[in-house]
Amino acid sequence: MIDISMIPVTVQKGLTMKYALITGCDHGLGLALASELLSRGYYTVACRLNPGEQQIDALCHSFPEQSEIHTLDISRDDSVTQLKEDTGHLPCLDLLINCAGILGVMENSPEEPLDFDRMLSVINVNAVGTLRVTSALLPLVEKSQDKTILNISSEAGSIQDCWRKGWFGYCMSKSANNMQGTLIHNWLRSKGGQVIQMHPGHVATFMRGHLDLTATVTPAASAKGILKTVLDQSIPVRDIPLYLDYTGKELRY
Ligand SMILES: NC(=O)c1ccc[n+]([C@@H]2O[C@H](COP(=O)([O-])OP(=O)(O)OC[C@H]3O[C@@H](n4cnc5c(N)ncnc54)[C@H](OP(=O)(O)O)[C@@H]3O)[C@@H](O)[C@H]2O)c1
């Protein structure tokens, strides 16, 4: 007797397989997004920074026909070029999720000592790294029907609603992430696609170096909300990318 719950939903419904790639799947939100996409029947390309982080192996092991794992450091050109080569066999990418990110120093004010080198490395990952991946994989995105790029940004990238007096590297990097997403959106929308900038909520992950107990949402709940918002309803394509939170609420740039 076949257990139908083991068959991907797309296959059950006779639909064509959809392809997604996610960065930053070592743990946290990226891992939860991979889990959610796999159970939705997506062929999921999971990228992780550190091969020693093996939760993603355990997850993908349950979906052997529907997943592959790559090591990826989005701060490095050579690593992203390697990913491009290693994913050349994919027919397309319907959904590219740029999730990898780092926090850097959480200064409370400009009077504290500022670590400019650290700031540059945060910008290199969160803003330039996101663009590095998008630029390398755009030909695959362009081959798909959906042509959707989802950048995990943050409310911290909003200039109009900025309330902090520090976190320079993180806030500047997420504003720059929003800008690179807008430039890509301007190009992609003429081809029938779109970019979405997403704030995942205050998520209980280890981004601060320890489990953030002040967080208000679990990675699983955030991932479910994000994919419900992006995949389960028809969302309009605007002149600038939608900037949403994981519940679908719109944020101001
Ligand atoms: N948690 C929140 O409240 C919150 C709020 C707003 C936005 N976000 C955003 O959500 C995204 C996911 O963060 P998270 O909360 O899930 O934190 P996380 O658990 O620390 O996840 C970040 C992921 O990115 C990976 N990563 C770091 N540097 C990388 C690099 N150079 N190349 C490739 N991967 C790299 C990390 O790998 P390692 O950990 O193995 O180094 C980890 O897998 C980030 O973009 C973050 O800015 C989070």
C-alpha cells in the first residue's frame, strides 16, 4: 500500500515540479524554509556555509529525490561561481531565497567604538553577498515561469521607520539589500518576474550567538508565514518590490 503523504504534493496533483534554492540553511530560518518547501513538494537546493552543520543533511535525507545540498560562502566570488557551476543541471529556478545573513556588532550609539572592518564584512555578506548569488543564478531564474526572488531583509533596513541609534553594519546592509533588490526587480519585472523584500519577524534563532529568548516567533512559524504570503496568494507586482513581513503586512522603505 502506497503512503500518499510521502508523495510530493506537486506530483499528487499532477503538477510540474517547481525548483527553489535557499542560502543559509545551516540552521535557523533557512533550515525552516527548506523544510517547508520540501513538504510543499519543491525540488529544494539547500546551501549551507558550514559542512559541519548537519541538520540540513538529516532533513534532506527524508526527501532524497527532491533535494540537494551545496556548501556556499556568499561573501566569496569563487564560492558563488562554484555554486553556479554545480547547479548548471537544474532546468530553472522558480524561487530563489536569499536568506544567509550575519548581525555584526550591535552598538547602541555612535559614541561607542565603531568597528569599520566588521561593518564592511557585514555589508559584504548581507548586501553584496545577496547580489553575488542573485547575479550568478539569474539565468536560471529567467528560465522559470515564476521568476521570483525572495530576499530575507529586515525591518532594520527601513529608513522611514528607523528607531535605532546603532547597529550600523546590520541596518546599513539591510537598506543596501533593499536597494539591490529594487534594482534587480526593475530588470526582472520587464521579464514577468519580481523581487520581494521580506522581514521574517523577530525570530528565535542563534543569530546573536545564543538562542534569542526575546524573540516572538519560531523559525517554523516564520517560514510558514513567509511561504503562505509569497506562494499561496496572488500578490501584485509593483513598480518597487513589495516589502512585507512574514504575516503579509507591508513595511515602509
Ligand atoms: N532572527 C531574526 O530575528 C531576524 C530578524 C530580521 C531578519 N533576519 C534575517 O533572517 C536571515 C536568517 O537569519 P537567522 O535569524 O535564521 O539567523 P541564523 O540562524 O544565524 O542564520 C543565518 C544563516 O546564514 C549563514 N551564513 C552566515 N554567513 C554566511 C555566508 N558568508 N555565506 C553563506 N551563509 C552564511 C549562517 O551560517 P552559520 O550560522 O553556520 O555561520 C546561517 O545558516 C538573515 O538574513 C537575517 O538577517 C533575522
